[in-house]
Amino acid sequence: MFNYKAAVIIIGGALVCACASAPERAPSAQASMQPQSIESLVAAARLDPAKKPRVAEALMQGQVLVIPSPHDSTPGHPVLLKFAMPEYEFIPVFSDRSTFDQEAQGTGFEGQAIAMDAKAFASLLSDGDVVIVNPGHRPAMEFKASEIRQLAPQSR
């Protein structure tokens, strides 16, 4: 019998390792044309941690890419895939398709990210969840679920 939990942990570990070893890259031409791209905000937050909330604010203004759990999700009802680290589990979220494609290369998760709007993403988070934005970039930008929910667009 196939142990899905062990497979998810192994694949998750591979994703974390691959992301941790991913080299820093220059922002793409498209990202550099955007005055407040996620990448430029992350770079600013690395230099000044007081700017970290601006990363989450920008992320929650549009669509995000997430990896749905292949075993717990059903059509129209995704369950966010969590990856185990020694201290805690985290949910990776990606600011754009090219970042996901680069970070997922060689992990077995290629092509599995789905786009969803910020409000839907925030609604899927549980109180104890930790979200890491573009986890292959160092240092990682971690947020608590409460920080993300606070910034999600409200019902119109």
C-alpha cells in the first residue's frame, strides 16, 4: 500500500531543499517595469524589516499561486498543500508563474500551481498556518495566517 503522507513529506523536503539551493536571480524585465513588484518589495524588506508588511500588502492585492493538495482537494475546493520543516509546517505561496516555475523545477510539483484571488487564498488559511512567500528566495518572507487575512480584500 502506498504511503501518501510519507510521499508528501519526501516531496515537500525535496521542494524545500531545491528552493533553498536556488540561486538568487535578477528580476525579470516585466517585474522591473512594475514600480512596486513583489521582488523589489522583498529586496527592500530584506534591508529594512520594517518594510515586511508591504510585501504581504502587495501580495494580497491580486492573484497568488498555491499548490493544492493532490489527495485532499476536490474540483472547486482546493486544500492548500503544507510542507513540513523541523520546527513547523508552512504553506508556500508564489507571487507569479515564472517564480513558481523556477522554484518548482525538479521537485515533482512542476505545473501543479493554481492561481487564486487573495480573498479566496486567505479564506483557506487556518489560525496556526505559516505562509512563506516565494520560499526559494532567501531570506524567506514568512507571515502568520492572521497577517495575511488582515490584508485580504474585503467582500464588496
